[in-house]
Amino acid sequence: MADFNIPRGPIDSEPLRAILADPSESTRLAKTAALQTALDGVELGEWDRTILVWLAGWEPSTVAVVCSWLHRVREAPRG
């Protein structure tokens, strides 16, 4: 299973070890899982899933930043 250490605050340097794949799985699967975790509870359509898979093709540090944004937006106070 992948290990996620997605930053939950502003990121000032490249988060190189935020998404670590288990040796038995591909890095792309780990990045997909990180994005799915960040989107937990959000209804996705076919095009949403297509873009999720496309985003998972980027380097892990880029995917980690996108995941961090999603987590921070979800956790931000409303009002």
C-alpha cells in the first residue's frame, strides 16, 4: 500500500517524499490513490476520472501539491 504524507499547509519546497509507492505497486497507482483520497466523497463523472488518470501521470511532487490544495480547500473554514 502506498504511503501518503501530503502537506496540509502552504508548500515552500518540492514535496519529494509526499507520495511513496509500495515496492509491489506502480508509482502511477500510488498517485491515483492519493488523488482519490483527496477527492473522497466527491462524485466523479467519466471525464473527471479521465482527468484524474491524466493527473496521475505527472511527477509525484506535482500530484502531491494538487492533493494538498484539495485537502486544504476541503478543510478551510466556510463563511
